[in-house]
Amino acid sequence: MIKIENLTKHYHAAQGKVEAINGLNLEVADGEIFGMIGPSGAGKSTLIRMLNLLEEPTSGTININGTDLTELSSQNLRAARQKIGMIFQHFNLLSSRTVLGNVAFPLEIAGVGKKKRRQKAKELIELVGLEDRADHYPAQLSGGQKQRVGIARALANDPDLLLSDEATSSLDPESTKSVLELLGRIRDEMNLTIILITHEMGVIKDICDRVAVLEAGEIIEEGSIIDIFSKPQKALTKKFISSVIDFDLPERIVKYVRKERPGELIRVSFVGEKTHDPYISDLVKHYSVDANILYGNIDEIQGVPFGTLVLDLEGQLTNIEESIAYLKSQDLRVEVLDNV
Amino acid sequence: MFNFITDLARYNDLMISGSLETLYMVAMSLFFAIVGGIPLGILTTITRQGHILPNKPLNFILDGIINIGRSIPFIILMVAVIPFTRMIVGTSIGTNAAVVPLSLAAIPFMGRVTDNAILEIDQGVVESAQSMGASPLQIVFKVLLPESLPAIILGLTLTAISLVSYSAMAGAVGGGGLGDIAIRYGYQRFQLAIMLETIVILVVMVQLIQFFGNQIASFFDHRA
């Protein structure tokens, strides 16, 4: 388990004191894929680089499986780092070594014998599907292939934790998808904990179990993917979600509805089983309101159906209120849109 | 014209021994440039702010040594270190004596070349090695040197070519080699053929050094 307490990073720059991370607390369970998202400058890169002490914290503790990294001697820190794999946006492979040499590199550092190194590296290269590229140099590979080498290399010393620093940010959508699939698969096969940072909500939606939203060095919102997607609290979170799931109505339609049809505009979100049940017809039958569907969308977040409807409810005010209460009692998330 | 041809034939042995002396001086001082300059360059880079072993005072000293060494014109350096040369070689005349100032000029030159070659390596690559738990020594020998090898070889080529020209200067003050021949026969005795021949040999030498340097560097270069 990873437990971060009161983590702070301040440094001095030309513009004065920069507070990159401010007293951050975080817990990540074993085997979890935990995502951190934030706009650039939010401190996510600083944060992930502190998790293996590439960046030294100003204060706070970083506890990984019972060991506080910040208290280790440099020698013990090097040993601990061998159990924390890391992958990078720009891959950072050694240009002077082949794929095989790159994957064997961490084993060489750990002092593993030559024969064992070769064997282990070959297994990992097979795991990431690059058998036919083992003797190629990084310059001869595509971005997606380079990141696969990066992943194989990060797994060489059987780490407990994998850190991913914007690993898909310089890849095309196709490679991003396959790299994310690979990460999900190795998590399942090796029961690895993965902490990743990204500025793309699609990455979070595709593979994370939980997510933290970072703004100005602080976690402003944190929760399971379904919770965050169905009940985002903060404006920044909503903005990130809207980049992958669009549930804003075109302004013209809102204006038209507002002017012509005085009623109540609501947004209902359904998660999982709820998407199967006929709530809207219940509403119309039992509460004598009219429901005009202005917008509907159904998506899937890691196999869980997730839907959104924007309804224009018409009828007597008390009926509308009752029908909203009914929807809420069914554990649906209902939001009254005052000023869309 | 007759003179021209007979001169060339007559001094054949002289030209061969002169060329060998030049090659000897270049090879010896190149050797000292490698064993002295490359470690100097590595230490200078890694003690820089933000590199793997930052050390401000040491970096200041090493960087200073390189700058001072590089700013003294070779002809002055050669004369200035004569007492030191005598102390080491026992004399200030001859090819062995010339190797001393040549090495002293080549070491800081190679130091700067190595420093620049290592600085070219993407800091992310160094960081990835650190993230795997590599020690500073492992980073030097498994990352910095192999990754900068093509650039270091090109730097060595550059150093060797500078040494060819410096060695000619050393020849003028009793160092021997092609420079000595060009001055004594070509300039002082007006033997134009000898002068031209030394120039041709030097040009060919430099071309060959550059050619092989490029070949070896590209053999180790897998960046593209």
C-alpha cells in the first residue's frame, strides 16, 4: 500500500517561491490503477517524480509497503527504486542499446547475471509483443513500440509499483489505446499497483480504478471513476469529464426551451443497472408531467453503462417537484439546470 | 624543375621519418588526452548543478582548469612549460619533449569536448537510470559514456587534427616531425619541393584522420 502524508514541495524559481505541492495526502491500495489528472502547472509531474524521490520533497512522508522513502540512505533508496518501475512521456530509452539491451539494463544495475538477464529480458519483450524487434535500436521503432520497450524495462526487476509520467501523451490515439490495454493487462497478470498522471481524461476513463483531480498543488476531488464521472463536484472535474463525455446542450436549444416552455430542465445520470429501467415512462404515468427528452447519451466506463438524459419537465409545479423527488429516491443523480 | 624532382627523391627518408615523428607526437598526446581529458570532462559535467553529483566548488575548479588551459595560445604554452618539460623528460628538445606541451594543450581541449558530448544526452535518460536505482558510477559507465561515445569519438578526431597542427608548431622549436622539416628545409633553405611535400602529407594525414573518425563514430551511432 502507498500512503502519502502531508507531502509538500516548494522551490525557488526566478519568479520567486513556487509552491508546487501543498500538504498532500493520498492512499493507494495494492493492485489499484490510480490516476491523477490536472491542468499543466498543477504539480502532477512534481508529485509523481517525488514518489521515487527523483524530486526531493520539502516535507512529508512517502510510505511504500511500510517503508518511508524519505528516510532511506542513498544506498537503500537505490535498492527501493529497483522495485518501483517508471515509464516516461519521452520513453527515455538508451539509444546505444538494442531493445534487448534496454530491457536488460535495470537487471544489469541490480547485479543480475548475464544469462538470467537475457532470459528475463526475452520473456518481457514477449510479454509486450516485440519478439521480432529484440535486436532493433530505439531509433528504428515507432512511438508505441518505444513505450512498450519502456514498459518491459520498467517491469524487469518485478516491481510492486509502476509510475507512469504522461506515458501516452506523445502517442497517437491508436498506440495510446494499445499501451493502455497493455498496462491494464500487466496489472491483472502481475497484481501491480499503477499510479499514473495524465492531462487526458480519456486515459483515466479507460483504465483507472480511482482518480484524483489536482489543481494548484492540491487534490480538489478524489473518488472511484464511476463516482467522479456521475457526480463531479468541482468545475475543473466537470470540465475534464466534458472532454470525453459531452453532456452540455447547445445554447440555442436552452434559450429556446427557456423562453417557450416554462418548466423545469433537469439532467439525470444513470449508472450500471439503472440504465435498464424505464424511469421516464414511470414518471409520465404516475406524476402527470410531460417529459421532453432534449438530450440523451449512453457511454460505458470500464464495462459499466453510464447514461445521461436532459429532460424538460412540464406540468404543475408540485407534480414536477414530486417527480424529481421520485427520481432521486431511485438513486439516480438528478441535477436541476438553472443556468446551463 | 630538375632540382625539384631530385630534392623529392633525395629527402625521401627524411620525409618518412618526419611523418613518423609527427604521428608519434600526435598519438602520444592523444593518448594522454584520452586518459586525462575524458575523466576531466566527465567530472566537470557530473558536478554541474542539477547533474548526478552536483558539487559547486569542484565544478568551479575543473571548469576553470579547462578554460585556462584552452585560453593559452599553444606557442606560448610550449615555451612557458619548458622547465616542467625538462623535469619530466630531462630535455626540452625532441619529440618526447614536444609531447608534454601537446598533452597539456590536448587534455583541457578533450575535457571540454567530452563535457559538451555528455551534456548533449537527454537528461530524461539519466533520470530513467536513476529511477531504476543506478549509482552515479553505473550512470557514468553504463549511460553517459556509451550514449556519448559517437560524439566523444568525433571530439577525439577534432583533437587529433588540432594536434597535427600543434605538432608542426612544436617542430619549429626543436620538436622534430614534419613541421621541423618544413621550416628547416622548405623555409630556411628555400627548397620549395620539400615545403610542398610536407603540406601534402599533412593534408592527407588530416583527411585520413577525419575519414576514419567519422567512420568509427557512425559505427557506434544508433540514434538515427
